[in-house]
Amino acid sequence: MAGYRKYSCKYPGCTSDYVPNKGQSNKHFFTFPKNPKLQELWRNACKIEDPFLICARVCQCTACTSSWS
């Protein structure tokens, strides 16, 4: 299907996902920065060990963003 792009939250334990054509979620998803230093800060804040975050996203839910402060 053209334009079909499902993505899900990379935060450990979060099950939020979004399929743009289906409109299942009204949450905002943040993409990881391309800058390696910022990406490392995000990985640490989100407790993500996976070093491959090219297309990774994190949603705005409280569980995912509470560790950002």
C-alpha cells in the first residue's frame, strides 16, 4: 500500500504505535536526532540500549517522557 508507514514507540515497555492511514493514535511521536551526541543523550534518557536508531521514535506518553527531566 503506497504511503503506508507504521511506526511504534522504541521506549522499553511502551506499546504505543501509529498507522497514519488508520488514524489509530493521536499521540505525537518524536524522532531521534541525527546528531550522534544528542542521540546518545536521548538513548540514555530513554534507557534504550539499541545503537541503531535511524528510524526510531518515542511517543509523548507520560511513561516515555517522564525520564527526560
